[in-house]
Amino acid sequence: MRFNFQSPRQQLVEIMNRIYYGGMTTLSGGNLSTLDDDGCIWITPSAIDKGKLTGRDIICVHPDGTLEGPHPPSVELPFHRAIYQNRPDVRAIVHAHSPALVSFSIVRKIPDTNLIPQASRVCGAVGYAPYALPGSEALGDNIAQTFAEGYDVVLLENHGVATAGATLLEAFQRLETLDFCARTQMYAQGLGQASALTDEQINLFDHREHVLEEFTPASHSSRERELREKLADIVQRSCQRQLMISTEGVASARIDADSFLITPTGFDRPSIDPENIVLIQGDKREAGKLPSRSVRLHRAIYQKHPDVECIITSQAPFITAYAVAEKDLDTKTIPESYIMLLDVPKINFGKQYAEPEKIADTISPACPVVLLQNDCVLTTGKSVLQAFDRLEVAEFTARSLIETASIGQLVPISDDEIAAIKTKFLQ
């Protein structure tokens, strides 16, 4: 069932599961609410295990203040109510204690959403609310006043974050995306200087080149249907493995010399199913569906490399830290990393929009993985599983390197050892 057709109870349970099992809050922390058309506020309960929440646990607060449900509502109900009163356009609120965002809140800094263009578009400018006692009217006033200034994302001093949206999914995506930015920025700064994008660079993301002419497929081959299932499965697995988030990540697979499948733009990644995948034939898109903004890049790679069967682009936080930091990724760490990734060059930001053919020229059997500066890692493969395997290895390699800094100096595999790996595995 599409998310927006679910009941308020089910929506709140699903989003709390994503937050809790995504490591963005604790058993007792965090709260969510939605505002119904009749003025009722549906909100998560107080002091109930967030990992075991059910629809029956959700509380309905009627406009006259009467409660419907088996538990007391969240102690943060005052700030939820205050935001709704100050922002008539807001219909959902998410509050969580993501460790990365708490880190920023206790050093009184705001994560940089200009690290990658998607994050800037999802979150917008981030506000900042002064500290007040949790559950107090003062906290509600501080947060509501900041939201009233037009922010949809507000960092709470020494506390966490609150996000708002026209839907609960939109509010959650702002939380998840800001959490991703916070983690990526911390990892990148551990590598050295992290670079952000200018407004002019971010504006490149708003291109419309993915709005291709439409066509209606006459039929769907068995190969196409199998690939649709594989792509949907790999995107969902990528979200479970925190290699993609709900607003970021693209996967495609070749059908034949002139057609391929690609994930849609603006679609909740964990909810993707085979039917949502977009068929591309030549320069046309399947009718009624909008492909990823990177469709032109994927097409250029498929046209240049008949051996490539799958392409994945991902903003997994550890590998994306290398995309936004000046430091290069050293794959000469363990044999698997070098065998799977080889050397991973970094391509200047903007080429994915202006010169996708140049990126296609960089890809080769000797270079199956590239980093796109301030954007993503791009992996290719002779199958969906190989491209996904390379994504996992890239993220694990980056994580190992970043975490190495706290325990000692990296000692890479020697040139002679690399030569032996090439002789045994790469010829």
C-alpha cells in the first residue's frame, strides 16, 4: 500500500520503525505526530518501547483536549501543538535524538546540507532553537517560534532535531537526510578539509533532462520482469544496509543494447517495488513514470560499455565522505578491496550533468568504480549483484580507513603485493 493511503496509526508505526531500527533514536526517545483534517493530533505515546510500537499504542488528541488511546501522549505534545498552531502548512512532525545530530547540537553547530545537492533540496535551510526543559511550554515556544520563521528543519540545542512536512514521510525524509549530512560531514572532516557546493553548483541538480518523451511498452519480456524484481530487491537491501536512504540512491540494469531499467526520481526508496521501476528505450521513458535525474549518465555508460549490465549510484556516508573530502580513497588495504574496486578516481562535480560522456570514458574494466565529487559513488558490474557487491565493499573499505585513524597509521599493501594480486586475480 502506498504510504499516504495508510491510516495515521500505521504511518506513525512505520516511520518510528524506520527511525528506531535505523539507529536514529532510542527505546524511549523520539516522538512523531500527524495533524488530521478534523484537527485531531495523532501522536506516539509516552514511555512505550519504540521498537515494539503497534497501531493500538498510538494516541489521538482531539481538538478539545480529550484523549483516545491506552497510554499518555508524548510529553513533547506541547511543542507539536505549538508548531501546528504557528504553521498551518505543516501536517506532520518528527522529533528524534540521532547521535550524529545530537553531536552537532551539543557543540552548537548546524550540519552543512550543501555537501551534496539532494540534501540541500530536501532539507532547505536549517534553523536552531535554544535549550529549554523537555516537555515544557518554553521548549514548545522556542521550537514553534523557529518553525514560524519558515524553517522545516530545526536543530534543538543540547537535545536533538525536529522536522516538519506536509506529510509524515516528508518530515521523516528531512530527518534522515540531515542525519546523513551530519554523519558524512563528521567522517569527511576526520579525513581533512571537506568542501561544500555553491548555490550555482546546487542549481545544476534542478535540470529537466530526465523528462524524456514518453512511450507505452507493447509488452514486458521475462528478462525485463526479472530485472525489475532484482532492482527493487537491491534498492530495498541497500536501504536496510544504510547504503541508501529514502531520498537518495539510484540503480539501473541493462535489458538489451537499446533499453534499460532505472529507478524513479522522487520516490521513497524503501517502498520501491518492481512496478515502480522505469523502462527506458532509446531516448524515451515509460509512460506515466519519471526516471532518475541521472538517466542520461546511465545511458551514456551503457552505450559506451556493452559489458556493463548494472550501474548503482549511492550516497552511503563513509564512501561519500571521500567524495566531499580532499583526501583520495586508498583501496590498497586488503586484497578484496583492491580486487573488487581497483583504483577509484574522483571526478569533478558537474560532469554528471554537463558531460556524462566524460564519465563514461573513465569507466573501464580497469576502473569499474568512480567517485563523483560532492555527490556519490558510482559502481558498475556485469550483473546486479556484482555492482551491489562493489558498493558494499566500497563503503566497508571507506569505513575501515576512517576508523583506522583512531588506532594507528594505515599500512597499505605494498606494490609487489599488489602486482601479485593483479597476476593471480585480475588478468
